[in-house]
Amino acid sequence: MIKHIIMFKIEEYESEEDKLKKAHEIKSTFEVLKDNIKEIFSFQVGLNFNTSNCAFDVVIDATFRNREELQTYLNHPDHIFAREKISMISKTKAVIDYEIKRKRKKKFGK
């Protein structure tokens, strides 16, 4: 399994209300992908409530069965459209992709 996590920190906004509006726009733009792209195994989009200066504002937490399905997602027209739709929002982006090692089940009695 592959974990794909993206975080966005909104950089330019007129007020906290404007910042929240932009965060909701990112969230709603990406949330629909879970229903449109079959390669997604699990998918959540969350808004931050931590007030620290180093906190990011929006997170996408996605899981894929393998690297190939992650690449299919990244190149999917709906994903490309979502990225383009939020491109006008000034933001910093952080990404990490990593493999989840499956735990081996212990045999009963051992």
C-alpha cells in the first residue's frame, strides 16, 4: 500500500474568513475525486484547527494499492483539473509518498 499525503498552507488572504473560504475551496475541489477515480483505496481531506504558525491549513490523506495506481491518480484528468482549479490560490505545498508495510498476522497459538 502507498500513502500519499499533501498539505497546503494558504499564503495570501485578506482575513481569517478569506483564508477559511480558500481552505474550503481546496477541500471541496479535491473531495469529489474519491468518487471519480477508481484507483483510490482511501481518501480524506481535512481542515486544520491548530493555530500554530507552522501549521498547514488543508491536508489530503490518500492511500493507493501500489505505485502504479498512485501514478494513474496523479495523471487522471479529474486530478489535473482539481490542481488547475486551485492554482490561483497562493499556497505552499508539502508532499510525502511512502510505502505502508503490511503487518504479518501471527498464527494462533504461536
